Amino acid sequence: MGGVDVIVVGGRPAGAALAARLASGGASVLLLDRARFPSLPAVPSSPILYPSAMGELDALGVPSEAYDRPEARMRSLMFQFHPWWHTVIPVPDLRGRDYVVGVDRRELDDAIRVRASATPGCESREGWSVRDLVRDADGRVCGVVAAGEDGREERIDAGCVIGADGRFSLVARKAGAPVVDERLEHTSTVWYADWEGVGADCTGEVSGQVVTTGRGLDVLFFKMPGGRTSVNVHARSDRAASGGDAQGAYRATLDALPPVAARLAGARQVSRVVGVKRVGNGYRQAWGPGWALVGDALHYKDPVDGQGIRDALVGARLLAAALLDWREGRPWEEAMARYEAAVRDNTHAMYVATTERLKRELYDEPPVPVIRTLIRWWMTDRTYQDRFLRYLNRELPPDGWVTPRLLAGASVRGLGRDLASLFGR
């Protein structure tokens, strides 16, 4: 085929959202993905969306009914610090939605790809694998060599090539994009599987739940479309070696936690276990001559806070604006530098907060008296709970949502509740 303005490699949320925005802005786009849709991504991610991510999908024109199933909405989240205490955190109204939703990535990814494919100016090819990048005499990336499912290779020319192909990005590798910011001191291993027939938690609800031990292990339950429940293990990496048997390690971990085993009694695992060992946290170089990265190809982090899809959609929006500016005559270097700065400004504080939470929640082991007093007082405090969920929805700054005043107030209120209970008031 002849050249296009932009080739986007990777047709999941970051790449498909970028392609839709570029085509809507008048650019000619070729969207390539080696997978056939609908399908699950090769690397699993937290299967929930906050209203901030749903707002990005609204702005993109993706119909909510394509992924937002009523049976998968969670209007409260139960947090259980086993074996000491539990609390229920209600979801406040967040930008017009009072729930978080569990999503089937097959439905969500396909809905965004369909939105891109339906936009004049965007051609979408499924089952196409990129083999290499094409460079001009000056070393600038100016296309790709790709192959369809029959193995026949084709050179495709373009004004630029964008890597939206995930944390193990081939485009990043072929472009020579180095990692420029990485935090590997505290990493997790995650395993995911879907279940049917999951029972209620200790409050009698069948909703979202986090069970933590305070000793390097969390198990998360999220409602999913079709009455399923995603049951996820999130463990510190140095204690989660599976010895090649992810299924056995996953089931042994679930069986060893009494509140988890109780919910799964009589339930049935209906998908295979997928996961990632030693989940990395970092940024790659964002761009170079004729190429740029977006989504997990650029910025990858632990799925503990469920921020990846939102950040991919925001990154796509920011990159689309920069590429359309370049197409209108702004120098490539200037447009890409503005994109890189905008992405860092939007994501870096949450990146730091996430890596700090990994250390605090998986690697630090607070004394039991602290768990039963300070941590309980904070986590059961309504003001703290409200601010925590607004931080996760990106309504409050990740580096400023929790303050000494907040913790002091929650501690005083918690001590007051304990004293009132002790004296029967």
C-alpha cells in the first residue's frame, strides 16, 4: 500500500484510542495488531475501571453499554485486614458515576478498536505482526515491515510509527528506546483467573473485596460481566515463586487464606490462570526520530491501583494532540517534547505513589498493635475513605491526598469510636 501519516502498532486501548483521535483530526492512520478481536491482551491487567477512565471513553465516543455491564458495577469495596478487622468503603459520586466497574477486556478492547475502525481515515488490520522498522537515509523511522497471518511480508511507509504494543514493546526494542526511570526495589507477582459461583463476603455482599494479611499478600475479588468474579493474587515477588506451576501456586495461595477459601467454597474456576512475575515499574524514552511510544510501551507500572487503562487513554489523547500539531507544521522535536512533558506531568506522581504503596503494603510489615489501632482508625474513617477513592479516581493529587491533618483527624475520631464502644455509648 502507499504511505500513511501514522502507523500505530498495537490495537488495544492506547493504540485504538490514538488511531480514533488521529483519524478524527484528519490524519490517515493504519492500525496494526497481531491478535484477532475480540480477544484478551497478552499481558493481563487490573480488570476494573474508575469513572475517570470511563470519562475518557465517553469523550472518545465509545458507548458505555459496550463494556459497562450493570451486574459488574461495584458501589462499595470491602477491605479486610485478616484476621483482625474489616470495613466497607462506599463509592462516592465520581464525575456522575457512583461505582467502579469490572470489565471483560475482550469487550472493552474490541469496543475501542471498533470505534477506531469506524472513523474515516483509519484502516485497521488484525492478525498483522510487525517484524521490523524501516528507516530512511538519515536514520529516521519512516515505516514498518509487517506480515499477515499467511507470513507474507509487506513494507508500509508512513510519516511516523507509534508503538502502542505493551510493556514488552517490539517497537521500543527496534527503536532502541532505553528505560529512563525504573523502580525495581519492590515488585509484585500477580495471578488472575475468573470464577463462577463465588459466595458472599463476611458482610453478606457479593461485591468488590480486598483481603490483605499485612505480610506481603493481597487477594482481590472484583465483580465481572456475566455473573463472574475475577479473583486476583497480588504478592511480593520474593515470596511468590511458582516453580513453573502458576495454577498450583495460585490455588495454594487462595486455599491458605480462610476468608478467601470461604468465598470460594463451592465456586468453580472458569478460566486459566494468567499472570506476570516481578511486575516492572518504569518509563522508557518517549520518542525519537520518526517514532514515539504510548500506553504501557512508554509507561508501565504495577496493576495494584487499576490505573493502567486510564493512563493509556490519557496518553493517547495527549499524543494525538501532539501528532496533529506536527501534521499541521510544528517541528517533530517540539511536538514530541511537549507530549513527553505532558505525559510525565499527568502520570509521574501516581507512578511514585504506586511504587511507594507497593513498599508500604507488600514489603513493610506493621506490628499487630498498629494494624489494630492506627491503620484501622484510618481505613474505617469516612473522610479518609472518601479521599482515598477520589485519589484513585485522580480527582485528588496522588502526592497530596493524604496529609498529616487527615491522619491526625482520623486517628482522633477512631480513638473516640473505640472509647465510646468500650464504655457502651
